[in-house]
Amino acid sequence: MAEQRLFGLIGYPLSHSFSKKYFTEKFAREGITDAYYELFPIERIEELPELIAAHPNLVGLNVTIPYKQAVIPYMNRLGAGAKAVGAVNTIKVTSDGLQGFNSDVYGFEQSLLRAFEDLEERPKAALILGTGGAAKAVEYVMDKLGIASHYVSRSAGAGQLTYSDLDQSTIEEHHLIINTTPLGMSPNVDTFPPIPYQYAGTKHLFFDLVYNPEETAFLKLGAAQGSKTQNGLDMLYGQAERSWQFWQQL
């Protein structure tokens, strides 16, 4: 396969990933015969240069947990979205070095706007559960759409809430609740962010960036309150196609 273009995914672990299946099916469906996609579960981001050196036909990589921010020092150039968000989930390997992009922004925004179509009123405020690379992309979209947002984390920090800070008024004031953490991701399907779900209602939208399983415990608890729900699968499709566009750019 040395003559074929290699694409892949780095992260650790990668048991949750749909990326290889998605791109393999895309290549077959669209008649793309000179490309294939592999998974690269690297335990340390420091392994990235060795990985690239070992695969001279490597053209592009997707980046997932926990390396979306840790990979930035290895980039020779950052796209505007990646620079603004401070996170990279798409790498293009070129003769001039590594170029870092962020396709999460596009994928999340498009999926969120479609989810809004099922709501009577667009949310004015959002809670972003988690503070990692995906959370930065979510905040970027919130700012773009004019939706006030607050981070929620296990630990206290400037400008962010902790889970213990959340009460009835907080939940009632934030009709959009977005899980950017890996809680609930297979195989740990019984885990979920510790928020007071009982205060949510029909005006709420629960959006989970996790896509495996399709209905996480977080989404089930939101649905039990009559809230609308959206998993991360639609976002995955959007960001994957955006990644492909980045890789095809000259």
C-alpha cells in the first residue's frame, strides 16, 4: 500500500472511534481507490514525529482525545479556526511540515443549527461541560452565534463553574447543555456528568459530543425530563467531511 495515500486517527484509546469505518466506506462509495485509513493509538503525543517518519505516504490525520491541544507545538502552521480555538483535530502532512486545522467548529455548528430547528425558541445561554479541546470549539461557536456560555468543570477556575455550583436557577437559565467530556462513552456507558437533571424541561436541548453509544446516559436523563437531545454522530459526519476538504487543499 506504499503507493496509496494514507490517512488516519491519533488518540488514546481509540476503541470508541468510528473514523476508520466512516472513511473506508466513503472511499468505497466515492470510488477513491488511492487512499486508505488506519487507527494509530499512541500513548504519548511525543510519539507523533516517529509515527509520521514511519509512514512516508501519510497525508492527513484526525486528532481525538486527549491530544487536540497537546499536538499544537508540533504544528508548523495553524489554520484560522485552530488558532482561534486553541485546538487541532485535523493535521495535513506536507513537504513544508505539519498544518493544523479544526473541523470540530464546522461540524458542531452545522449539527447544532439543525437541532435548533426542533426547538420553539433558540437558547440564549449554554453550559459547556468540560474544558478540553472540543469545549474550546463549542465556545467558539457559541460566541459566533451570540449565545452566552459558561464552562463547567470538576475543579474551580477563573470564569468557570464547578458541578457543585449548579442548582435549579442555573439549569433553568441555560437551555442548552453540551457535554464535551468522554463521560458516557463506550465502554463506560453508565457514566454521566453530575448535573441536576431534574430541573431541565421541554425548553432544553441536551447535546452530547459523544456518539458511541448513540444515546448516552446524559441524553437519556435529559430526555426523561422532556428535553430535546442530539448526539455527536451528525457532528462527526460534518467534521469528517470538513477534514477531507482540508486534506484536499493545495
